[in-house]
Amino acid sequence: MKAKYERVALEVERIINRDLEGESAERLKQLCAGIFERGADGSVREFAAVRETMTLLGEKWTGLVLYMLSSGPIRYSLLRRLISSTASLGGEKQGISERMMTLTLRRLERDGFASRVVLPGPPPRTEYELTPLGKSLHDGHMILVRWAENNRLAIQEARDRYDQAKTE
């Protein structure tokens, strides 16, 4: 595995040297070196796991599911209805599908962010809640949400400038 990291590091350096010079090239080399240092022990799987988790967190419905689960245990059907209803506030024309809801919850459960409990009785019900790991993720996620709230006007102004320049 270490050989793979070394090969990739050399390839990245070659690309940077070919396409950039000076301070920009050095900053990018340092940034990429940070990636390779994290995997210096040859743990490509660790790097892949971090990337997979970051991808999960960036998926369309994950943030809203985490947010709703932060209130405590909640039944699957209620969680899906709440997410579908609140999604319209963000401009979604349609709520979350049952398939996507199930996939999102399974991913969160697999990564240890949520737990699933099947409650007996007619009809059987399924309840989800955040695990301690999920609660710590929610805390970090809320920092990002607050940042987005605090910077939404600046982001919208940047979008407007960009869109205006594209139409000129």
C-alpha cells in the first residue's frame, strides 16, 4: 500500500509541476502532501473511508435526516413524512422517496450514526435515533448549518453576480 501512495504522490507532483509554477504550485503540493501524510502508513482503506463518509454527509437528504433524528427516537413513517414536508421549504417539488429514505437510513446505521429498533406489535414499527457518534456528528453539522445561515446573503449575492455576468 505504501508503494501505491508513493506512486500517486509522484504522479500528483508531476501534474502540479507540469501545470503550475511558483507559489500556487508550492501551496498545492503542501495541500496534497497533507493527504499523503495521513495515509503514510499505507492505509488506503482509511483514506477511502473518510472520503466515503464525507460523500455520505454531502448527499441530498442526509443533513435533513440527521437534523430530524436529533430530536430523539422517531418512527420511520413519521420521519419520512416530516422530511418530505420540510423539503418543500428548500424548493424541492417532491419529497424523499421511500427507497431513498431507506438507503439514507441504512447508510447512517452502517456507519454508526443512527440505530434502528423494531418495535413489536400489530403493526410492527421501526424507530430510528442518533447514536452517540451521530449526536457528535450532528453538533459538527450544526456548525456548518449556522455558517450557511450566517452567510446566505453573501452566497446569494455571489450567485446573482455570477448569473448576471453569464447573461451579459
